Amino acid sequence: MRSDLIMVVDDDEDLRHLYVDALKTKGFKVQSYSNTREALDEIRDDPRKYRLVISDVMMKQMNGPIFANKIKEINRGDTDFRIRL
């Protein structure tokens, strides 16, 4: 069973905190990351840990669409997983 945890990935610290605070205010459990590499490592460690990933589109290390494709490769065949850019 997949967790109800949401992952937020944004290299802009202010925006990342804004998203996290807004989600937590609504009662969601949230984990945030400042870069895609750390986020991908976390997803590889436990692909079912997150129900939703919310990501910035333009980041320095890896843009959002490439990041989303890498997550899809890890979660191949999992229909209970969502990515929002």
C-alpha cells in the first residue's frame, strides 16, 4: 500500500517552503528536496513511499520533464502514483 506522503522538489528555497507550508496547512504529510538527485535517490530507496511528487519545471541539475521520466522508469507499471510539474 502506498503512503500518503507528498514529495515537493524545487531548487528555489522560498517557493519550496511556500508549497510545503501550504500543503501542511491542509493536513498533508510532506517531504521536500532542493535537488532532483536527492529526490531520485529517495524514490529509488522506497518507490512506494510517495503518493504524489510536485516538482519545479526549470531546475539547474535536471529539468522537471526529465525528472518526471526518471521517476516513471522507477515506478513503471504503478498506476497509483502521480507527478505534477
